[in-house]
Amino acid sequence: MTDDIDWQLLHRYLAHECNAVEVREVERSLAADPERRAMLRSLQDLTERARATGGDAPPWNSQAQWQRLKQLMVPGGGERAPVESERSPQPRFMVGRTPGVLPRPVRIAAAVALLVGSGAVWWTLQRQRAAAPPVEVAVREYNSPRGQRADFRLPDGTRVLLGVASRLRVRADHGDIRRDVELEGAAYFEVTHDATKPFAVHMANAVARDLGTRFTARAYPGEMAAQVVVAEGRVALRANNGSHRSAGGADEEALLEVGQLGRVDSTGAVSVRRGIDLGHYLAWTEGRLVFKDTPLRDALPELSRWFDLDFRLGDTALGKRRLTASFYNQPNNEALDMLAVSLGLRHERRGRIVTFTP
């Protein structure tokens, strides 16, 4: 929201007194600011309640509302002596009506005026809050080095299994108001569901929002896409930067079900694969590293993270060879022998550097 709000125009809009041009002006202004839209929905709801007042419902009591407003405006809630005008005093109430009770159209206008005034006060308070210096919230960081995983629980009870060479950042007040975490690498989440505080995983270019689930999320630096695999429940997946929109102009979002893999590529485009092999994508959570017909060039970064070794190719053409293998708790030397046999290659190790040759 900005300072250019025309409160009188908004008053007429809520009272359905705007012409077509003014309606378009208000709605164009609202479309540009989600905070304005949220405030308008609240004002519309309360205004419609005021408009519905009548019949058996108690009337809008202007005297009671004036007393409430006066308590807010006068320090200590006391009264001030009225300031008399030099002109002849106007009648306070319409003849023939109960003192303090206004006719229905005027009650509606009074309700709208009070609500719009409340909106102005609300906006002033929002500006004061925005002007106040931000409060720094401590962030806890969980790290797992290459070759190791980490298993822990967050303050809200959510279990996290952090993959090798991964990092998870969590606010110290996690669960108090919101439950957002930042992931770099891979992690498996068993989320303690809370509909009032959705659990969200923020990755480099994607956000995965829990809808009561167990799922894995992955976004290592240098990889072309962030991905999420659902083991139980549902996950909503969208681009983190809002750069990719559907044909209708809305931010693209995919609702992932069990056995589906969602991906967000570097452009923000969201795609979904159905009927995947869950065992393959969840194998790492059980301590197994699995490859199925994977080009060696694509497998090397994962092998490096898993075994804490640096792999090199003596010939770049070797990167096209396809790797199908499964590793589980083997010593590094044994795993390297298996790897070389699977690829029909030789390997030479010097310290932490392993080089493959034909």
C-alpha cells in the first residue's frame, strides 16, 4: 500500500455509489497491491454486515459508535466540551426517530465511514511498524559434510534426514508463527502437519509447501532443477521467484500426489512425472546410492558427495558411458572397484582424487 489511497473514493466504492469509471479505477489500484486487496475484503465483509442490519436485527446505534470513537480520540476516554459555532445550531437527530438511532441508509454510510477511518488508522500503524528497525531473528543452521547424513527433529516435531553435503537453515522461532526452512542440497521430511502454519521448504528456485506429507526435496548448487518426490500425502510446488506464469497469468503451481516427482527448472517452469519408482528416489534415506542407466558425467557429482572423493575422467568421452549400480555401506576401495567394473574402466586413486581411464 502507498500514500495515494483516495479514502473518499473507497468510501463510495464500499457504499456502491461509484460510477463505472470510478469502479475501474479502484479495482485497478487494488490489483497492484495484495495488502490493499486483503484490507478491502475485510472492509467489504463488515460493510455488508452493516448493510444487512435491519428488520429484527438491532439498528446501527450512532450514539454508541460515537462514544466508542470518542474514547479512542480523547486521551483517557474523557469528554471534551463541544465547540459552539457562531451559526445557528443544527438539529442533532431527525424528527420522529429515536434519539441516537439513524435511518438505515445513513446507518450504512456511517458504518462505511467508520470502517474507512479504521482503515486509515490501520494504514498509519502499518507505516509506523514498517519504519521501525527490523528485529533480527536468530537462525540455526544444520550441516552435513560430504560422505555423511544427519537425522534430527525440528522444534515443531518434524523429522528431517539431511542428505550428504547439505545445509538446512531454520529460524529460532520456527513454529511460533510460521514454519519456513531454507534448503541447499537434499533432505527428507516427515512433517508434523498443522493447517494453520503450513510447512514450506525454500530452495534456490522453488518452494515446496506441505499438505500433510512425507517427501524429499533436492536442490544442489549447479543442478539445473529443484525436485520434490512425494512418499505420502501431497505437496504444492511452485517457482520461488514467481518468474514463470501460466497462460492465465497466475503463478504456476503443481499439486504433487504420492509417487509423483515435481521439478522446477532454471526458468521457473514446473513439470510433473507420474508413476515413478519411489524406491529409487528414496534409496538414499536408507543409506543406499542407486543409479539406473545414468550418464557417468551426471553421476560424478553425486559420487563425489557420497564418498567424499574427487572424481576425474582421463577422457571426456567417458562421460557418455551409462552407469547402473547400487552401493550400500561398502568401503571406498571396494565401491571403486565395483564402479570400475560396472563401467568397463580402470581407476587410479591418489589421496582423495580418483581418475577413470579406458
